[in-house]
Amino acid sequence: MLELRLVQGSLLKKVLESIKELVNDANFDCSSTGFSLQAMDSSHVALVALLLRSEGFEHYRCDRNTSMGMNLNNMAKMLKCAGNDDIITIKADDGSDTVTFMFESPTQDKISDFEMKLMDIDSEHLGIPEAEYHAIVKMPSSEFARICKDLSSIGDTVVISITKEGVKFSTKGDIGTANIVCRQNTSVDKPEEATVIEMNEPVSLTFALRYMNSFTKATPLSNTVTISLSNELPVVVEYKIAEMGYVRFYLAPKIEEDEEDTKPQV
Amino acid sequence: MRIDYFLVSETLKERIVACEMHGHGIELEGFYGSDHCPVTLELSPSSNSQNEDPFVTKPLSYFFSLLSGC
């Protein structure tokens, strides 16, 4: 049996809104340590990894490791019916083909339960190797979302370059070019408004803005976003979820075609 | 003898250069098929080829396998 009770139910609502654009169907994995998900987009260049640790739930019961296949759009529709202050409980019996979402209003005067059919989803589980990153940028998530939105009105791809000077976001399109530089800035009043850059090595990578904009749907989850980059490797865009977990997005970089031809075969 | 054919979308129609049937007439002149009579379709290059993305994107599994050294 599975029974997870989350007092801050709005977190789960926000999680679904942040990943449903990228992934249609996914397996949620439940174990004694937490509620997690790993899924790729249809073209397999982007991946989302979600973790909600068991300690973050008011009540967490998971008798056996369980995997539940869900259509994320349908799940989001169900969670939309929960109020922002509702407590959300997720329940499923062993071997059941449905999951139940229960919403309790703060004063307990309204209790709703919604039952959703589960799916059988064959998914490729990619092992995500640990990596050391050449550069890590931590900045306000609203600022990052604004940059991705602004640049996507000019071009389709973004070049993220990190040097001692700061982090530069560049794009170009039919109507022209755009560059936005964020310098390190740690002397602000509130720590969540700071831009912090750790750089071991300069980095320059190109990504599809369409995916970056999808990732920024997670902005409501966290005031800050952490962007980890190494040359020629996927970027990691991470949003913390309160004190209970994270949602991480991985995106493959775009590699210049002529460069690729000159490289030795792996 | 099976009859082969091509289907193209409306947008591709303008790019048709030639469509040739290999083997015609009672003597099957030019035929090189077997139980099919082959058909070839020639399309002109995309008119916006200059705007094509000069980048390629490999799937994530490629990068992850690089990282784990396998």
C-alpha cells in the first residue's frame, strides 16, 4: 500500500505544471526514500529528474517499491481541482491500476477524492553519471525565466558563455542579435536575489531556447535556479523544492556540425 | 506485378523534379525490379536550406555514456 500526505499540496501542483509540457507520460517511482520520477522528452535530448524526499511528507507510507505510470496532463487536470492551500494525499493499493488523490481544505470542511487510471509505460531509465562542472551559476529564477523569454523573441538558440566577467546569454535571428550579461552580484540585501558564479574553466554552450523556456515553467517552485555547465556536456538546470527535493532538467547541447566531423569517433 | 507509388504532402508538391517508372511497355523496357516495378522520385533541395540549423543535437544517452566512460 502507498499513502503519501503532503501538507503543502501546492508544491505538487507546481511540480506538475513545470514538467507536463516536456513529458507526456511518465513513471513515478515510490520507495522508502522518496517519490521520484525520471523521464525524457520525445526526442530524447532533454530529461527531467524529480525527487520528493520522504521526510518532506507529513505522512509517508510505502510498503513496497512501486512504479506508477501516469499521463501528466491528466494528473495536472486532477491536481488543478485542489485548492492552493489544500493538503494532498496520494493513495494506491498494491497492484492497483488506479491512484487516488485526496484534497483536504485547511479547515477540513471540504474533502475531495479523485481516482485516476494508471498506465503501463515502458521507459528507458538512463543512469545519470556524477559530473564535475566547469561552471555553476546560481541566480534568481525569475531573472533566468525573463532572459529565456526575451531571447526567444529574437532567435531559436541561446549561447551561454561563462567567463570571469560573468555569464552571457546570446542569440541571433532574422531580425538581429541579442546579448544579456549577468555579472556576479553578491552584495544584494536578500541572498535569493544574488547571482553567484563559480568558474573553474570558461564555458560556452549552445542550447535550443524552446527547451529552456519549458524548463522555466518550474520558476514558481523556487526563488533561485542553479545552472551547471561543462563544455560539450548537457546542462543541468535545477530548482529546489522547498526543503524536500528538487526538479532537475538536463538538456543536450547543440554541437556545430563541421566541428563534429573533425572529432575522432568515440 | 505490384504497382508502386509515392505520396507527397501539399508542401512537397512544388519540389517534385521528376518521377520515373522503371519498366514500361509490353517489353518492360528499362525494368530492373522483381515482382515490383520500381518508381523513383526526385525532389529539389529545400528552398530554405540556407536557414537550416547548422548544429546537430545528440541524444542525452550519448553524453551520459561519455561521462560514465563506457
